[in-house]
Amino acid sequence: MATVNISTTSSNTLVTTTVSSGTTLDFVINNPSPATSYFTLETIPNSSSLYDTSSPKNTSGSFTLDSGQYSLIQSDYIASVIVDPGNTTLTFEPAADIPANTLRLRGVGYGPQETISI
């Protein structure tokens, strides 16, 4: 199991390490906003800003929503969830290996990029 901590609704957190399929990733989200916020877990788009057959299907797999999370929308390239104020954990188990530097968790506002190794 690996844990990724982010702490703002304007986060942009890049996973800098290769993640093997079947590894459980827990994204601990602290939403300090007094309102619900929107978070996306997404494949980094290719140089044309698109997802195509050359893009890794990083969000193919299973998600478990914590209390305070709802409205999961998922494709092979991007998954989005609405998060209530406070702390929650978004759990993801990828169906395929995820190459380093091709997956990020982004909060509303798209702030400065943070990098993490797990």
C-alpha cells in the first residue's frame, strides 16, 4: 500500500514513481474549503493535449470512495470525484502498471505542481 497526501483544493500532485498493477493507492485529501470541491485523478495528456491509444490507461481499475466523497465519474484516462470539506481518502487499485510521471491528482484551481515518490 502507498499513501499520497495532498492538502489543498488547488493541488496538482504528480506521482513520480512507477506503480505496479494491483497496488493499493490511498490518496488522503484534506479539503480545507468550506464547500465541496472537485478532484480529478488523471493520465498526463500527450504532447497534443489528448488521450489516445498511445496514452497509458492510468485510471483503469477499481475505486473505493470514503465518506464525504460522491459522484465518481471514471474512464480509462481520468476519474473525478466531489469531496466534502474535511479529510477523506480516495482508494484506487490500478488494473495495469502506471509509468512514472504519467499520473496526477488535481484539485480545483490547478495550483503549483508537487511531486511525490511512493
